[in-house]
Amino acid sequence: MSTQNLFTTGKPARPDVDALMKAFPVEEMEAGSIIKHEEVMEVINVPKGTQRYRTITTSWRNRLMREYNVDTQAEPGIGYIILRDDQRVDYGLKDRASSLKKFSKALNRIVRSDETNLSDIDAQKRQHAVIVMTRQLAESRKVTKEIATTGTVFQPPRALPPPEAPDAGDDDKDPVH
């Protein structure tokens, strides 16, 4: 049997992902460090820029995030950065801004569709999408505005308060109970 017929939906990525997991152990990954494309190509023996390379590295990065909470960011021409927590927040905010723009564009596309050219089912889908998406967008803007105007931002405590010292007359009592 030829290899061409063996994999009807493509060659599995798992063996290459496992090889990357072994070559770059999670325990040795440090936030802020970079894993270069050349190092990855050497392990999987697949050229960068191919669909196969993207499939394997995407699966690997998803596994790192899902199983170990290790977040990475592709740096074009360099490799993959293991993100520090502050970088995770920064990239997350960029992703949010980008997704809000896409969301607004999608809503605009739906709103501008001519309802008279739609079937009854498509007109109902359009109406539902407009109602739901308009409310979601309005709520997001409302919350953002509230935070901006009130300055209310969740601030976790810097440290737990010190435990209270027992009274001088309580020497014979158990301080825990």
C-alpha cells in the first residue's frame, strides 16, 4: 500500500507535535524566550512556509496552551515567543480590538443586506443577528464607557492583610479555634 493511499485526510500531525514536545520540554520553557523557526524545522524536517509546517506548529502551540497554559506568539521571520503574563494581556487586548472591528464589519454587512431579496428563513436569520449583535456591541461599548468615566477597574489586593494578634489575656486559648 502506498503512502498516498494510507492517509486519506492528510498525514497526521501528532507524531511531529510529539517530537516538538520532546525537543522543547515545557519544564524548560521560560517566559520571554524564543524558539527559532530553524530549531523547529530541524526537529520536524519540514520547510517553514509550507502548509504542513503551519499545521504542525499550530497544533503544537494549541497543545501547549490547552494542556500546559503556555502561550506563544509567532514573530515573523524569527520564531515563537513564549509569552510573559504582561505580553499575554497586551496581545489579548490587540486581539480584542481586532475582533471588535471584525464584529462591527460583520454587523454592518448584515444590516446593509436587502431584506426584500431574502427568503423568509434568511430574513429571520438576518433579523435575529441584527438584534443580538446590536445588543452585544452596545453592551460592550457601555461597559467600556462606564470604566472610562468612573475609573473603576478591578484592582486585586497587593497582599493579604496581616493576621490579627491575639489579646494579651488570651494566652490560654487556642488561637486557631
